[in-house]
Amino acid sequence: MMKHIFTLFLNQKRRYGGMLAEQMLVFFVLLFCFVVVGEKIAQYFSPGVLNTKNTFNCMLLPVSPSEYLSPSEVQQKMDRVVEKVRKSPTVIAFGKSKWLVPYTRPEEMYLSDSIQIGTRKMHVFLKFADKYMNQVFQLQMEEGEWLTDELLEDGTCPAVITSQLMQELGWSRGIGKRIHYKGTVFTVVGIVTGIKQEPLKASRPTMIVPNRVQPDQWFEYMVRVKEGETDIFRNLMSKEFNLMMGKEHVRLSFGNIEKWKLNDMRDVFITLLGIGIPTIFLFLFAFIGTFGLFWLYSSKRRKEFALRIVVGSTPRGLYCFVVSESLLLSVLALLPGLVLFCFVYPFDLVHLSALGCACLVMILFSVFSAWWPAYKVARVNPVEAMREE
């Protein structure tokens, strides 16, 4: 049957050539669209995505200059408020950090500096955190433990590094390694899978150290609350804050980190929509066009199909014949795309999955576009068909 279908294609190159070119175009566009979507999904789920559900940033906003409260006094009062609110059953974890909160600024605006490992210097991102921040963002520990606020027994300061920093340094094991930063010796006590500062960028080599390293700097207060108890937390926090600070000079504001993340991906959503919507319309128009051509072509070949039935073809055989025509046409349309893929894209899981999805969609496209014409062909009445002019 395949040989016969190839003979039909060769004898009617003009009729089938248009459908072949149309399906080649559809496959190229589908492949590009699936690759773009696949790459974005892989970037999002790469190691280092922080759990930001039900997490809030408690920001201190100055209302007017204060003659009575210095920045350090404001921070001390805020620490006391946090200690009280942390005991509430609605709070899962309440921590203090600097440069750790994601999605607040472009990656290049996060703090980075040089560290020294032995005789080697390296530029990394630096973050400061207390012992509660691991519970706030639920960081994934590969090995070791999270930071403590105290010095280690040997007098060094604890540090947690990302697996990306370990790979950059070529370490097979990082626990116990020493790192020097601005005259302070740090001992690595834990390894995390990564910390992404933007949801669609890879995690960078990063070191996290205790807040005590920079005690006089500003800090960010982060909290994770129980599901559905956000309003309870806000009311409690505002009440304790106003009792401690008053309302004249400093105001408390809450930032939803999950919303910041979605806002950070807005441009990507727009890009994907810009690619996806035209692709969907192209696919629909191509489906309608291919369906119409098969329908028209099958209608013009009623006598041929009637003769096939007369000489012994079964309705099932005719059905398979028409569907096979469509499938073979789609397979031929895939070949140039497969060759292009081999030269343009790497052979990794993301790109091979995109290729597989594009091929699967094209095969389904082929079967459904030929299904109804094949169904009608299989039900043709030989006597009526032979009487038609």
C-alpha cells in the first residue's frame, strides 16, 4: 500500500505538494514554539527556586525624620516586635536577612564580592541570613545543616554555599572547607541546591553567612504564615508594630513575594503569548485547509474508491488507505524539520522532548484531518458512485 501511495504522490505532485509545504511550515513553527516553551519551563524548574507561597516581606518605610529614633534603635525595636509575633500560632517562620529575598530587583543589583579560598580568589553573590530563613523559604539542603547565629567551636563563622559554587571550585565535598571574606574566616557547614534571584535565570555561585557579619546594615524581615491566615498575621503584626514604634515616623508595609515572582515573569508570559497565539491560529488554519483538501480530493475520487470496493477492497481497507496517505504526507513533512533540528539544537532532554511533542502533534494533526474524509470514503456506495457524472 505504501508503494501505491508513493506512486500517487509522484503522479500528482502539484496536488500533494501544496499540502506538503503547508505541513512543513506548520512543523517548523510548532518545533520552534515547543522549544521556546520547553526552555522556559526548564529554566524555571532548574535548582534554586525558592518556595514563596504565603511568604511576605515586612518593610519599614520612613514617614518623616525622627529625632528620637536612630536606624539602629528602629532595628532593635523591630527585632523585639518580630520576637513577639514569631510566637503566634499563625506564623510558621519569621526571619531576618539581607540580599536573600528573591524577585525584588534585577540580578545585577544583588550584592556580589570576592572571596578567597586558599590562594584562589573568586567573585560570588553574598547573602546574609539568620537561623530562621531556611524555614521561611524552605531551601533544599543537599548536605550539612543551616546557619546558626553563634560562632563555631573553632572560632570561625559558619557559612552555607550553593552547589553551583562547589562545582565552580571543583570540590567533591564542601563541608568543613574554609573561605576567607574581608578578614573573617568561614567554615562551610551546609550545601543548598541553589538560590535563584530571578525565576527564569540559573542559580549562581553564592555564599550565605550570618547577619552578624554586617550588624550595622539594613535588613529585610521575611515571614511564612499558615495557609488562609494572612489577614490574622497582618492585623497582629500591625498592632504590635504600632505599639512599639508608633505611627509618626515609621510605617510598616507588606510585600507578597509570590506576586513579585509572577510580576517578574510577566515579560516572559507576554513573549510566550506572542509566540503561542499566532502558532495556534496557524495550526487551526492549516488543519482546516488540510481537512478541506482531503475532503475535496476524496469527493473527486468516489469512482476510484467504488472500483476498489468492486475489486475486493473492504471499507476498513479504504479507511486505512486514506488515513495512511495523510500520515505519510506528514512524515515526509517532518524530515526537513528533523534535519534542521540536528544542526540547530543540542541533543538534551528539553530539546528532544520539544521535538517529540512537535512530532506527536503533527501525527495527531494528520490523523484528525483525514479521519472524516476517510470515514465517508469507507461508506461509499459503489452503485451510486458509478452513476455519478
